Amino acid sequence: MANSGTTSNARENEKLPVWKDASFWHIALLMVACSVFYYVDVIIDYAGWVNLRWHIFYTVHDLHRALFLIPVMYATYEFRMKGIIITGFLSLLVFLPRALFVSPYPDPLLRALIFMVSMSIIGVLLSLLLNSRDESKKLGQSLGQALDELKRKLFKEAFTESEERYQRITDNMSDFISELDPQGIFQYNSPSIERILGYNQEELIGSSAFDLVHPEDRDMVIATYMDGVKTQSDRYVEQRYRRKDGTYIWLRSSGHILLGSDGIVIGMIVNSNDITERKELESQLENGLKEYRDLFIMFETIFDAIPDIIGVQDMDHRIIRYNKAGYDFFQLTQESVKGKKCFQLIGREKPCDICATAEVYKTKKPSRVERFIPEMSCWLEIGAYPVIGEEGDLINVVEHLRDITERKQIEDSLRLKNQVFDTSIAANSIADIDGIITEANDSFFQLWGYSSKDEVIGHPISYFLNDPDEAVAIVNALNENGSWQGNFTAKKKDGTTFIAHTMATSIRDANGNVTGYQSSVMDITEHRRAEETLREKETQYRALADSGLALIWTSGTDKLCNYFNQPWLKFTGRTLEQEMGNGWTEGVHPEDIDRCVQIYVTAFDKREAFDMNYRLRHASGEYRWIRDLGTPNYNSSGKFIGYIGHCFDITEQKTAEDVIRKLNENLEQRVKERTADLDKTITQLEETNRVFVGRELKMAELKERIAELEGKQDYSDKKK
């Protein structure tokens, strides 16, 4: 309910009739209710409602009249003196009938009047009190209005000052503020837009904010803006925006939804600030990160490309990681290695007795050892290097493992070669690129007759040759071919010479460049003399072989013939080249070739002598019978070097044998014939005997001739 001052003022201002005031009807209803309750006993008696004859309805009527104070005070509160007069008069009208006709008490009218006077007095006092309070309120309202006016004036001044300050801030702030409608059309731009984009405050009004967005960002910006409008939620976006001069800058825009009084979106307030410098820094940072990532990838690539094993361990021998060579060497994966201790990878339960990593733990200095790992049957060169933190503490150890098994084998081989070089009976020496002797073994000193290295080291190769030009020729051949083998005349310390056989090679580095020469020399003077003697004997033998009648051939260990004497070549009419190897078989009669070769091969494999006859084509084209006697051939040291054969033309012998065979056949035939005719006549027998005796004589002569030929054959065999 409004207070009386407010109600009265409202009524006075609006000039409403009383009967249109709700309070009037409230008071009227209260008056009716109080009147009914005042006469309820009369109504009960008149209606005969026995059950409602309650004591309260028939007693204390003064209390019933007191109920009328409620509407009276309500009317006084609402209408002041008018309300008292009207409600008091109405109350008197209600009281009079009961006082005059119904009340059994004496002087009821007096009692009603007294009560009316009391109500009037209370109403007047209440009205005065309310009026006093209304005056106080009016005074307070006047003071409040004056205070409100003062506040409005002060607020206006402060607002003007704040607006000016806000204007200064918006004019000088690094951001600019824009108001956009739901479609993204500029409705307002702060003055600072000119400093950032180059457009004045009014230049973009009515145009689309999306037209200035970089084409690559436009779809994203539109989608973000429309989503914010649709969902009525703020949005944030970073975009490239075109300035008036055509260049693009980066803007960070924060949009805040504007809602109308009906809750519908009417636009968005967008605060944009230039983040181009930040984006450039981010780009530089991204490029730096990319370079860092590229460097990391390059490091990882290099790390994994290193053929040696590189590993990282913590302070307890625990593996953090290996490069690819490490995982391949141990045939393990990164997951299976990580967390294990290094010695566990080779099946050990504790660190090695000599451990480079353990040494780094103690000294914080690099350490290196070479160890043979029996579990892996290999030699490893192990290097351990400390990783020191900023405070100087050891945080990790980098382990470098290299399989040096091959190097060790090379070292052992080199050690053996050096031993062979030093202890060889050959005179070994090494010279540099200029041909200066840098190393020589004891055999070299002994061969040339020197007693110390100082007499040999530092001298050129030519110093030890009888002819310096020979030394130049040898070095040139080495540079051209990389090796040289041959003989030269060497000069000893005492000036005497000897024939030296040399095998020399050039020494090259990893790039193939010649860095020096090495040679191995043997004194072959005696050997040369023996060769000359042998050569002379061989010449004599060949001369003897060529001057005889026997056809002589020799073969090597490969069963191929390598020599035929002149009588053979003269007999066959072929050259030595034609007969060499298996060429001689071309002259063997086709009917004899298989048997001939079979006998030769069988005897050769058994290293046995053989004796065979076969027909060999003569230079005249006819085939003549040859007797071939082959025996194994050994050199002076007893080494098997092939076969030697002596062949004889036995055609005449074969012919004589044929004649004898035929004669024998005829003799037998005739003996048979004569034996058959023996009994016929003595004359015939005598004649037959005479013929037989004659023939016997011829046979004796023939046998003598055969014996003579056999004697010549035995003589030839003895000469061979």
C-alpha cells in the first residue's frame, strides 16, 4: 500500500473521483462487515438460528463498536478529515437503531455518542499526526529533490569530464572500438581507427567489416562472427586486416554481444588492437622453433648416421638412449634397452673391472679404454665423456663405443708383417716418395754389407744400385704400374756387385696417392749361374735330341705336350705350335687314337712308364708305325714335372714282321700240302725236301737279317 502522502499527491495530481479510489471501496466493505457483526445477535434471533446463539454475539457490544475504529482509522489515513467525518457519521447511523430500539442497557444513545466522540478525537489526533508526518516527508522530499538536483549537476559535470577523459582515452588508445550490426556493418568507429587503419572515424560507416579481412581469413572471421550472433555469446578472433594504404596488419578482435530491451541481438561491440608486432615476434619465434626442430632433426639424423655406437647414461650406468648403430649392435630396440644398465646388455651382473664410465663418475674427466668383450667376441674402444650442468655437477655421461676388432686384427697382422719384414731372409726396405730409404731389415744390411742402420737410412735407392739409371727406371715403372718385378745389378758397401731379384710395389694412402715404395730383394747371383749352366746343358741336350733319329717329346703336369724335337717336327712336317698341347693327336691314325690316348692317360695318372705302338702321319702323307716309349720326368729335386717320350719309326720292322707272318702262313699251308702228298712219290718228296731246304736257307738268311736289325734297335735304345 502506498503511504498517504504519496496517495494524496497522486489523487491531487490525477484529480480522480473518490468512488474510483480502491481505498474507498475497501473502507466501505470494512464498514459493512463491522455493521453485520454489530447486529449479528439480532439477525440470529430474527432468523431463529439457535445453533449460532453464541455468547460472544450477545455480549460486549462496546467491543463490537470498537471494531469500527478499523475503517475509521483507515479512512483517516487515506482521506484525512474527510475520511473521519464520513466514517464517523456512518458509524453513528449504524449505532442509533440499536441504541434506540434494541439495546437493553440504560442510556445506550449516550454510550454511542461517547464512543463516536472518542473515535472522532482519535481520528483527529491521528490525522494531525499523519499531517505532521506528511509535512516532514514533503520537507524531506524537497531536500531530497534538491539533493538529487545537486547530484545530477555534479554527475553531469563528472560525466562530461569522464566523457572528455574517455574521448581522450579512445583517441589515444592502441585499440579501436567498433559497433557492428548483426550483419557485420559498421555503425560506429572510435577515432583511434584512423591511427591504426588509416580510415577516419566516419569513412567506414555503412560498409561491411568483412570486406577488409584478408581473403584467407575471411570465411573463418564471418563464421565466427555469425556464430557469436546466433548463440548470443562473445567471440575472439585474430585476423589480417587491410589498411587504407593496402597493406595488411594483424588485429586481435574481441566481440561483445549487444542485446536490445527485448533480448534480441542488435549488434556487437568489437575491440580491436594491433598485434602485428606480436605476430612478427611469434613468427620469428616459430621460425626459431622450426630452426630448432630442424637442428634437432638434423642432430637426430647425424646422431643415428654415426657408424660408431653413441649412448647416454645416467649416474648409475643406466641407459637413457643409444643411436641407431647402438641398437643394431646389441640387436635390441629402444624400448627394451631403456632403463637397463650397460653391463646388463652383455649379460653381466656388475660393472666391468676397468670401466671408462665409472672413471668419469669419479673424476668428471673424459676417459678411454680398449677392452676385449668375450661375451661378444669383439674388441671395443670405449670413450666416456662427462655432461656437466650449469652448477658444475655431473648430470650424464656420453659413451662412445667403437668396434675395433678389425683394427686389432689389422694391428696383429701388421705386427706379424713387421715381424716377417724384420726376420725375412729377403732384404726388405721401405722408401718415401722421393726414393729415400726410411726402413730396412737386418737381411738388407747383411746383403749389402752394412753394419748399422745409419749407413743405410736416409740414402736414395740409387745409392745401392750399380747403375743409377736403373733406379730411375724402376721408380718410374712403380709410379706408372704400381708394382715392378725384375733383376738389377746391386752394388755392395765394398764396391762389389751382385745380381738382385726384386719385387717392389708402391705404397698408397686412403685416397690412392703414392706415399712411398717397398721392395724385397734376393741375391740370385748363384741362381743365375746355375740357370746359365742348366741352360747350357739344356741347349746341349736339345742339340743332341735334334741330331738323333728318335722322335722326342715332353709334357707338363697338365698332360699337355710342351716340347717336340726337330726329328719329330721333320717327320710330321708340322710346326712346333701346331703340335703343342694336344695338337700332336691330329696326326695319329683314327683307328689308333682312342687306344693311344687311353694308354697315355692311364700311365700318366699312375706315374708309370708305357710302351705303345701307333700309326703317325708322315710329312709325305702316309701313316708310319711309331713305337712310343714314355717315362715320368722328375727334376733334380725329385719333383714330378711331367713325361718324356722317345719314338722310333718301326715301319720296316712292322713290314718285316708282316712278311715273316705271311711266310709262316705259307709254310704251314705247304707243310700241310706236302704232308698230304708225302706218300705219293719219293720223287715228289725229294723235290719237296729240296724246295724246303732252299727255303730254309732263305729263312736262315732272313733271320740273320732280322737279327741284324734287332741289333741296331738295341744300339739305338742304349744311346737314348
